[in-house]
Amino acid sequence: MSVRSSRVVILGGGPGGYEAALVAAHLGAEVTVVERDGLGGAAVLTDCVPSKTLISTADYMSEFETAAELGVHLEDAEGDEVADAVAELGEVNRRVLSLAAAQSADIATRLAEVGVRVVVGRATLASPTEVRTQTADGVEELETDVVLLATGATPRVMDTARPDGERVLTWQQIYDLKALPERLVVVGSGVTGAELAQAYLGLGSDVVLVSSRDRVLPGEDPDAAQVIEDVFTKRGMEVLGRSRMAAVERTGDGVVVRLEDGREVVGSHALLAVGSVPQTRGIGLEEVGVELTPTGHVQVDRVSRTSVRGVYGAGDCTGVLPLASVAAMQGRIAMSHALGDAVAPLNLGVVSANIFTDPEIATVGVSQRDVDEQRVDADVLTLPLARNARAKMLGIADGFVKLFAQKGSGGVIGGVVVAPRASELIFPVTLAVQHRLNVDQVASTFTVYPSLSGSVAEAARRLHAID
């Protein structure tokens, strides 16, 4: 099979799907993307792009609070101090959705530029070489040489907490709200729950966060999670730890969240952030032999192959790591492998990830848990940002830089940054991990003074002293 005669059909137009389509088209394949809800998928239309836009709005409002600490006071024309900024949620959400739509349109333009055909409809796998699509115009059979499954995931829904789109909401439904929730009860303290809880707190809602675990963000670096929980409570959020939700009920103009220990939490709205489920059922996967995990995810190897020859998988439907960047890389790898281009297997050890709370948490490489459970022999150094001159100027009091260095060699094998815009500050650490730099190489690299990145170099210098 030559590359130029290859036909590729991609089920799903999210990051895994559209990035794969661009690679396949570049390699000369005839590419069709089948997408039901819109190019960009949930990441662009209802999840990553909208949520981070909402969070950015809340972050902007928090600047008004910091201004007073820096000696800046906002006054009107008469010299009276301006009251707190107010978020008009209807306007905020219109902007959120318009930005998501614009991003989706940009993706459509890019795919059209390289000749990718987009079919709007629902796809099922009739065989490893045939995809059946149901569109507004009827059924179309697509013959193909390569299939990529990039169908994504959808919010998990429980029988005891059914969303109604008005008062009981999933994270995909919150952008229909026209007014700010007076008292929002967020169920779930993972990444999505923590991000949106703080976003609505910043926008002006009274927020209660219900966490079934000892602390918020239980899967993250414990020191980082503690900083975030402390910030939450300091800013007025009520955090209920070790509190497992039993049911959520609508009460006319409000909600009641019932906990398993008998307590009840009353609010105006409830936001359910209790995980997601892959969209893999009812599309013919099991019928053609695609192996699924017990959770319903598509089983793939490090070059995105499924159990069926010629069928690949990418993104949240695979359960590998629920990040848009990972989905995109899986899609690229899949097409390079399928179409005979040079390819390197997926390496999760160099993936940088970010949680868009305020401050943000960014991570790469090995974790504190790896060290604590003796899976990795490493020196660890944590440097509070409060000691950084630039942080003082910016009014940053919370956060730190943490580096993990391999004992003996001093190689940088991981890092954690807790700071405003940590998503940007993690990049030099990721470069060090990716290219196997040691702490001396990082420490001897010039940084701007004053700068937050100076703390990365300072942490590296201090790790040299440990050796």
C-alpha cells in the first residue's frame, strides 16, 4: 500500500482527530474526518477552550484585588473608590462560546486548506476497512485503508444525580447559564472540579466544593494541592473534605446535595465534576474485534495501534492521559506509523500538564509519589516563590518551584511549578527533562533578573550543593 493511494477515515474531529488529519494529508493520504458536534470536539467547543476562557475572565477580575495590595486604588470621576467588579455571566458566556466557535472555524479552514474532507454526522465501524456514516442526507459507506478512533469522552452521569441543564449541570452545560449562581455546589475535587470551583468563586459566586478525598486534587503533587486548598479557603470557598456525594436533588429554585454521612448541602446550582466516560459504545468497535478495557476505553499501544490491524486510537477514548496535547500526539503518531513515516513511540514521561487554578499547577516527569514510594531515587528541592524578587513585585505570595534530580548524575527528571502562568514557567523544566539536562547545565544558563524563571535556575543551583 503506497502512502499516496491510502485512504484514511477519522472518527472524531477533536485534537486527536484533526491533528491526525493534518499529518495524514501532509503524507499524501486521502483523508475524511467524520464529526457529529463540530470540529475541535469537546476540547474546543465545551471543555478546554471554554473553561480556560472562563477561568481567564475570573483571573482578570482577581487583578482588581491584587491592585489594592500594590497600592493602586480605582476611583470614579468624583474620586470615590469603585466598588468590586461585577461579572455579567450572560455576556461572559457569550464571549466564551464565540471564542470556541472561532477556534472551531479556524480548524475547519486549516483542514480545508490541505484537502481534508469533513463529513457532519455519526460514524460506525462496519469493518476494519469500512466506515458507515449517518448524515442529514442519508447513509454513506466510506471504504478506507486506515481508521483512527478519536471519539472522545463525555461527562459521567450518575443515577442519583441526573443533570437537568438548569440547576444541576455538567461542565458542558454551564455555558448556557445567563446569571451567576448565587451558591454553587461543585461535586468533585479533581482537575475539572477544582478549576471551575475557583473560576466561579473568582466571578463572584458563593462556592462549596464537595471532595470525597482528604484534600482537593488528590492525584496531584501533595504540596501543590495543599497550596491550592489553602488559597481556596483563604478566598472564602467552603471545602468539604472526606465528603462523598450520595445524591443531588432539584428543589424548585435550588438544589440539595445529600452526602453519604447524612449531611445536606443547599445551593442554588450544582455542578457535577465526577469524571468522564469514553464514547466507544454503539459504534461497532466490539463487533469488529477492537479490544476495550473494563472501563470501556480503546486499548492502544505506544504507537496508537488497537487490537485490529489498520485501526488506531487517540485521545480521551483511549484513557491514556486525558490531555489535548496527548490526544494530538497520539493522532500524529498513529498516522505516521500507519502511513510509513518515521515515528517515535509515545513517551508519557516527558508530558507537561497544567491545572488552571489560581495559582496554576504545572508538572512534568517524575512525581513526589514516585520518590515517596521509592520507585525513583532522586534529590528533591522546593523553593518558595515568595522569596523571588519578581514575585514580590507582582504581589505573588503563594507558590513554589520544585525540582527532582536523579541521584548521582544530577539529571533533571521532573518538576512542579505552582505560580500564576505556571503553564509557561514549566517549559524550561520540560526542556531539561526532555533533553536530559543536569542541574548544573540548568543552573549555568542565564535568566533575566528579576524574573520568575530565575527560581528554576536557583533551585537547580541548590540541588548541585546536595551532590
